[in-house]
Amino acid sequence: MNIKIIVATHKKFWMPEDEVYLPIQVGAEGKVDLGYTPDNTGDNISYKNPNYCELTGLYWAWKNLNVDYVGLCHYRRYFGHEVFDNESIEEKKRHILAGSDYSKLLREYDVLLPERMLLGRNFTVKKQYEECHNLNDLMTVREILLKDWPSYINAFETILSKHSFYCFNMFAMRKKYFDQYCGWLFDVLFKLENRINIEHYDSYQKRVFGFLSERLFNVWLLKQNLSIKEMPIIFLENENQQKEGNVKRKLKHKMYNILNW
């Protein structure tokens, strides 16, 4: 099995040595070379990174990787085996999935995903987006689906009514599914670019296409009805860093129970 898990990063950071992982410098266009594979080679949208986040790495993988299976992790978030809260960062690194783990799991399941993020009884996916971002952007996505992808509307409405969803844009799946997903996702997002004005958004809210893609990934998954295996996430930050980041995000963006968004 030819598997590549791209690791999206915008700075120099520890990377697993297992050859299944391919570090990708996202938003590499115009930036200092970090020594990782840059996302501004071949067919790419690297320049869109301020608005698309890790999706510029996703696009690069879609257009330039020739593999059987593909996945996405982040420089500080990986799929792994269960860990205990009191384990050190070095101990947590040893729980990160290896290539042999991916091979075994992807023979049994269509897609590997992070464990669902619970929003709480008072928050649906739609309500959470409304509190944290511009709801009009999400509703414009609905208009695009209604016009160009009407078979996805039921899945879209179902996901918005749920109290949990898969976040971080993390996954591993067969390349043929990945190609189908990217063809659909980027068609929707590129059309959305022409319909919304983000000129006056702050730098955080300008990441709108990355935020929306997390919800859209859930819509696509529901429509495909694939066999799913939820996996623990290994966070390569210490507890104090996570808590500090969470507090700042809650104060500025009302994130409500979203860990390390």
C-alpha cells in the first residue's frame, strides 16, 4: 500500500521519521523555505493560504501526489493510539500512528477520522458557526449546493442540525475517495469566493474557506456513507499551552468548548 499522510505546517517543527509522513509547507509562496515540500510547486493555490489554511496543502496533494491512499495531519496534531493526560510530549510522540498502523486500519475501513467534537446540548453546528463566524457565508454555501449540487442539500441540513462534528480537516482515505472529495469541495469553495466579500474581515475571519471546509467535509462524508474509524488525536503541545490558547480563542471568538480550534 502506497500511503502518504501530509503534515501541514507553516513553521519548523518536530516531524515523525516514519516515511509515511510527508511534511508540507503550506502557504510557501513568497515565504522562507523551511526545508519541507512546499505547496507552491506544480498545480497549486499556495497564495490562497491566508484564506484557505491547510487546504492549500490539500489541493497540492490532490493535484501532485500519485499514491493509493492519502491523509492529512498537522504539525502539532496527529492520529494516534490512546494516551493519558499526564504523559509528556516525548511519550505522546511514541503513540503517533506509524505506516504499518495506517496499512492495517485502511484495509478495514474506508476512512480514518478524529473523534467527533462535541458542541454541547445548546449548540448545533449551525449555531456554533453563527456565534463564531459570519452565518451569511454558510448560507451562501447552501445556495451554491442548492443550485449546483442539490443531492447534497439533505446532508447539509442534517449536519447543521447536529451537536457534534469532525473537525481539523484530518483524515486518511483511499486516493479515489480523496479525489472525489477535492473535486467537489474546491468547486464549491471557488464559487463561494466569487460570491462573498471578506475585505473587511480580520485576519482570523479571513480564514473563512478553511472554517467552512470543516463543515463541508462532514456533509461530504454523510453523503458518501463510507465506513469510518474514529481515532484519538495526539496533541503535541503541553497542557498550559493548550489552555492558554483555548482561553484566548473563547474570549475573542466565543468558541464554546472547541478544543484548540
